Amino acid sequence: MGALLAARLAKEVSRVLNEKISTTNYFWTDSTIALSWIQGPSNRWKVFVANRVKEIRSLTDKDSWRHCPGKDNPSDLLTRGISADSLINCEKWWKGPSFLQEGNTVPVSNNVLLSDESAYLEELKPTERKTLTVILDNNLLNHILSVSNNFSEKFVYFQLYLQVHQ
């Protein structure tokens, strides 16, 4: 949900600013699962995730998304219980992760593979399997077919047999 809010916000800010300056947006997430959803085909996911991925992809370029390790994510400072006094003097909070300050955008790992992550797999659509099983009662079928020597009557009886056994 955070990725969707970021995409919506960036789209609106870009719309307002594009009249004045040209911007290129990059999006950072510490969730490798969300990143894999965004970078993978949206039709692989269950409806809830697929709809959000479609909207994110309509608002942003999937290649503009990057992974930021949780330890480098400034927004995680608040969830880890930093005090207001510490936050005022926190370089990471005011300037972002150190790798961005150095001009390094970290190697892009766009091929996030999470085949063993349970949260990732939870949102995959189940594979559809359709099975048709036909069980014939040969005695009854033989009896129906032996009732008449006329082919068209046999066909009618056979149709009735199929209707009864559906």
C-alpha cells in the first residue's frame, strides 16, 4: 500500500512541477516482496495485489523502483522508536541513506527472486486445473442401446442416458 501511495503522490507532484521543472522519479522500498510484485507481471497475482500493481505500473515506470535495505531506510527510524531529540540530530532522517549522499544509487537488483518467500507465494494466483471424469455403467448403457435397432432411437436413448448421469 505504501508503494501505491508513493506512486500517486509522485504523479501529482510531477503534474504540478512539470510546468516549472523536469523531473525524473526513483522510488525506494525496503520490501523485496512489494518490489517483486511491481516488477513482475500483474496478472500473476490475486485480485487485490494485481489491481494495486496495475495502478502503480500505470503511474510509474517499473524500472524506476529500487530496493533500500531496511537498515538504511529513514522511515524505519520512527517505527523502531527513535526519540524526538535523537531524530533532530539524525543525519539519515534529514539527508537519507548514506549511499544516496555519496551519489551512489546502489546496484539495481530488478530481478528480485523470492520463490521461497511465503508472503510472495501467498499472493500468487493458484494454478487452475480442470478435470473431467467419465464413469460408464456398461450394463445400463448396453441395455439402453439394445432397446432398439433403429440408430436414431439409440441416439435419443443415449442422450437421455447422458442427461440422467450428469
